[in-house]
Amino acid sequence: MKFVRYAFALVILFLCAKCKTTTEPGQAEQTKEWLTYEGQADMPKVVLISGDEEYRSEEALSQLAKILSSRHGFNCTVLFAQDPAMPGIVNPNFVRNIPGTEALDTADLMVIFTRFRALPDQQMQYIDNYLKSGKPVIGMRTATHAFNFSAADSTSSWTHYGNGYDGEDEWKGGFGRLVLGEKWISHHGNHKHQSTRGVVATGAEGHPILKGIGEGEIWGPTDVYGVRLPLPGDSQPIVLGQVINREGEYTEDDVLYGMRFTDNEVAGDEVEKDKEGNEKTITKNDPMMPVAWIKSYQIPGGQPGKVFATTMGAATDLLTEGTRRMMVNSVFWSLGLPVPEKANVDTVGVYQPSQFGFHDDQYWLDKNLSVKSLQ
């Protein structure tokens, strides 16, 4: 009996070790600036870059990394926005620093979920090197406008990555347009009032990214983003975003703002005003906007690679099993690995994501959210 108890204890210790985060060389334990999740030695390395002010990418990518590592054996590193004066403390409002991008030197896949970042040259160089290698990229939600450089950043070597870059060359529209297929355009759905139901795009039936996902199982409380149709080059829509009306009461302090997976009322025509005050009728679901697509990319001077892009992926979107499965499947697909028939996408640990929304600088100072607390 004693032997059985001893063996059981060893098993528990082994499982805990598999899920633990480790400290990279140069990281003091008390000031952990990024998280590393150990998977299997023969599995690819995935670097997930968070850094947005609105959709809680720091929570979404931490959970996604846990699932990829614990459920499927991938080796994952998660990076976070931080003020250099407060290392180890997540501050999504600080747009000029995401330490750890050197991890891309040995990455097999980059997952990016940033918004309007203006990173220093050295950090951008690692991203540019990765893209020139032609390795795969997954872009989530605000990654369509992952970078932006203002007039104050005129000395940066990377202004062409910015969402606002308007040069007459391949980089017009920045990283979002050239690499992912679209830059920031608009909120197509009514923000905080209309959710997104995923509908399989014509011609995408049976695509590996959709394995194990039933009709209507992709959903998120974030609204559909507008994109320009058709998407450029060889882009292939995989999932279209059906705009769904909120059926219950709007609740400001509810994590889903009153929207629910069970909402089924499809949005109809709506009258909106443009910037000049002129009224126009918008048909929200005809045509439906792509919310997930695949394409190839090749930046100047680089090798060709492939992309999975989705305008979904906020931390609260990942409460939905079908949405999580789409993201996990996309990792397998991007790396050229067989996609499981029905991937295990059970959340790891307690997953209670924050609602999406902007917060002022004082909020983040008071929250004092450590990187270590997200492990």
C-alpha cells in the first residue's frame, strides 16, 4: 500500500512538472517578464505575442499556451507588454515595449495578438527576421492593426509595419495588409451589443482547421470586424461572421455584456450615419464578413510562408469550445501537422477572463498584474 501511495505521488509531481512555467536564462524568478510552458522535446516551439489595450490578449494567449502545452505537447513562450520601469508587470497601455521577442529566433510559429504597437528597433528586428524566414504566422483579432508608428516615431526603422503606413509600395497598409491580408477597417457589428456566430465559408467545408467543429459552435461576444472584399491575393475565407443580435438585456458589468452563446436573432438591415452625418443602410449579413481565413505571405527580401488570420480571439471568445478548437486546429495546420479529429481544448486551470474594454493608465497601475500571476 505504501508503494502505491509513493507511485501516485510521483505521478502527481510529474503532471505538475509538465504544466509548470520555467524561467528563461536572464530572468530573475521575482521579475518574470515572459512565461514558458514546457511541452514535449520533439514538439515545435510556439511564441505567442500579446499586447493590446482592449481584448485581454494577455489572458487569451496565456490560456491558449496552456492548452497547447498541456493538452498537445507544444513548447510555448508568451510575451507581454510592459513598462520598462516596471518589469514583470503587465501594462497593455504601454505600447513601446514587449520584452522577449528574441525567442522568435528559435520559434517554429508566431502567434501575434497586438494592437497599435510602436516597438523599439531591436524588438522589431526579431519580428522582421522571423517573417523573412517564411515561417508560419497566426494573427488574432487586433493583429490586423498590430503596429502603428506616429510622427514621434519618425526615426524608427519600422514605420512601414504601421497600420497607417500609406507608402506606394508593398507595405501600403502595413503588416496587417501585407502579411495577414487586412488592416484596421471598421466595426461591422454593433460593439458590445452584437456577437459573432461562425458560419463555414463556401468552399471551406472539410478544411482541417474546422475538424471537430459542428455548425454554429464558433461564437464570441466580440463583434464582427469589417474587411474589404475580396481579401487580397490567394486569401481563402474559412469562417464567415454572422452578426447576431443580443437577445437579453445589456449589462455593463456582465463579462459578456448580456450576450449569450444561445442568442439566435440574426441582425437585419440597419441605418447608420457616416462621418458627414449622412444616413446609409447597412446590410450586416449580406455579404457576411470573413472572420477567419488562410493565405500566403512574403515580405520584401523574405521567403514565402503561410498565415491563418482571424478577427476573433478575445479572452472571452475563448470561453466557447468551438472557438478554442478553431485556434488549436490552426496551430496544427500552420505547422503542417495532422489536425486531430477532435482536439482536446479543455481549459487548463481556472479560466475566468475579464470582459473586453479599455482602461486608463491608473487602472493598470492599481491592478499591478504580474506576468507570474498569469502562469
